[in-house]
Amino acid sequence: MSDYAKFLPEMKKTHRILVPSMLPIHFKLLTPIFAKSGYQIEVLQNEGDSVREAGLSHVHNDTCYPCLLVVGQMIDALKSGKYDLDHTALAMTQTAGGCRASNYISLLRKALKQEGWEQIPCLSVNYAGLEKDSSMEFTLDLVLRLVYGVLYGDALLWLKNQVKPYETEAGATDRTIDQICADLIEDFSSARYRQSKRIYREMIRRLKNVPQDRSQKKIRVGVVGEIYMKYSPLGNSHLEDFLIEGGFEPVLSGAMDFGLYCIQNELVDYEYYHMHKNHRFTFGTAKKIIMAMQNVFRRELQKDGTFYLPDNFEEVFANGHDYISPGVKMGEGWLLTSEVVTLIKSGVDNVIMAQPFGCLPNHIVAKGMIRKIKDQYPDANIVAIDFDPSASKVNQENRIRLMMSNARLSEERKNDHQ
């Protein structure tokens, strides 16, 4: 019998659930979606040295940096005095694979024990059936709303990074997105949230209307990496904002592509190892449904003609085959390499790999593949940026600035040649 505190169903009414920050736009939608099912979710916003110090005091510095940050952010929040510790719970995702993210929840419980807060329950969020005695109840209705919420978050992220670099009124893009999210929350109160064509058209229309100056085209910079470092402003030191302030246009694929990557890996397991035979049809069907839902946004973008289209996941999967085996699926596995190749093929020659210290598979499939990719695409400007508690932010920014300088020189040579 496990001796840790468990999150019981009746605690939905009495406990506030704290979650680490990662996807700023998405969580604006996902938090009220969980609230509809009775969960009081709060996304943590605390940042700074105190978060890293709290992480370092409870997690060994050889453990991957995302673990150190999410544990540190939670411990730092609990020490703030803002929360009733007898009516607070913590939620953590588990990958259920070879990644050490499967152990984050154990390290979090260890940190709580060290602080004397063993009464605080930790919830596991996973699709593999782990921690069934201390997890959320995912009904079909909740799952469907979450899928739509992630897709709408992906769409807003995609549009934001094509509008914000050109806005003429500071903050106009973010305010518009906040307004769209507020309207979407109302839609999620009824079945209107399924009217995706209408919703995507409205997103496109409203973001097109943000005052912009597009007289000078910005250089596009792709961002790939471990999923937390790729999307979390806390993890990557607000990388998107840094690129925009530097005069560039960030390019990030949607979070749902990582979900498709996980589904695809189950299908690869069947093809390579004859695993998951009884679930192959379910995984295949889920992939087709999600891709069909993504294509609704792609078609609306194509009809409008203002913005670039996000890549098709099937093409992303195929683009990596000449470089890395689909059997490489620890961490971001083949997805990271495939995304880099896809970015280059779509004209985005400048790519930042956001690397967390201590993530062995991520270093292999990212740094280890740079030479092979550059052999095929010698003009590609790829830089791997390591993020860890001892890394100087100045050094990280200087390496990114060097990449920016190379990108500008390359663009000037292209223009001179034309």
C-alpha cells in the first residue's frame, strides 16, 4: 500500500489544483474546460531565481532541467503563503515511456515530504493508466473539449507568431487573443465549441484586423526541442518574445503534433514489434480524426490566403525517414529531426533547438543529427541552445544573437543574388 496522499473524487470540491506553466495561450482555454468538470485548476505564473533555487534544493542537478523547473515552480508557489496547504493539490503529467518525465511525480512527492507537506496529494495526468488511484477522471465529454481546446490553442499560437512581429500597436495581438479566448470560453459552455469552421474564420478575421506594418518581411526562425523547453516561457527564457523583439518571426508547430507523435509511436510499435495489436485500430482511428480536425484550420487559412499554413503531420513524419528511424522514439525521438527537415523544406532555414540539460535522447536526436541535416542542406542555420540552471542567460542570448546575425547575412546574400 502506497503511503503518499491521494487525490480522491470528493476533493474536486475542496482542493485547488496547481499545475506548472507551459502553454500560455492553451491554458487560457484548458483551465475553464477543466472547471466545467468540477476541477479548480490554477496555472502557476511564478518565475525567477527562487524557482530555480527551489528546484535545485529538491532535485539533483543531473536530472533533466524541465523536472527541476516544474518541481521548483510548485515548491516555490507553496512557500509563497498564497495557498491553504490542506486544500491544495498538485498535477503533473507522466509520459509512461523511457523519458524520465515518468518519474517527475515521484520526485515531486519526495520534495513535498522533505518540506513536511505529505498531506498534499499529487495527481498524475497520463493516457497509459498510471497512478489510477490518484488521477483525474477523464470522461468522453471532457476529452473531446480538451482536444478542441488544444487545437484552438494551436491555431492561436500559429496566428500570433505571424501577427505579433508586425503589430504597430504594442500588445494589440495579445489583447486580441485574450478577447478571442474569452469568447471561446463562452462557446465551451455549450456545443458551439464544435463549430470549428466558424471559430477559425473568426480567429483569422480578428487577427488580420490587428494594426500591422508588413512593408518589410521578417526572417522566420523555427523553434524545436524538448516539448517543455519548446513551449514554456519559464523554460526557454521567453524565447518567442526575444525573437520577436529582435525583429524575427518565430515558427512553432502545434502541441497537438506531439500528441500525434505519441499516437504514431504506438502504430510504429505494432509495425516493428507487433505490439498493441488489440489497440491498433483505435490508435489509427484517433490519428485520422485528429488530422481531419487539424485540416479544418488548414483549409480556412488556405481560403483566406493571408497566413502560412501549418505543416501536415503525415508529411512531417515522412520527411524524417531519410535521416532517422521511426523506431527512435525516446523523448522527442524522430519528431525533432523531422520537424527540422520540414522547416527547411518549407523555407525556414534558421532553426533553434531548445535543449534541456540532462535530456539524453533529446541531445542525441537533436545535436547528433545536425551534421547529417547540414550535409543535405548546407545553407541551413541550426543552433542548439542548452538551458540549465548553471547556464548564463547572457551566453544563451549571445548564441541566439549570433544565429540572428548569420540569418541576416544569409538573407542579404539571397537578396543580392536575386
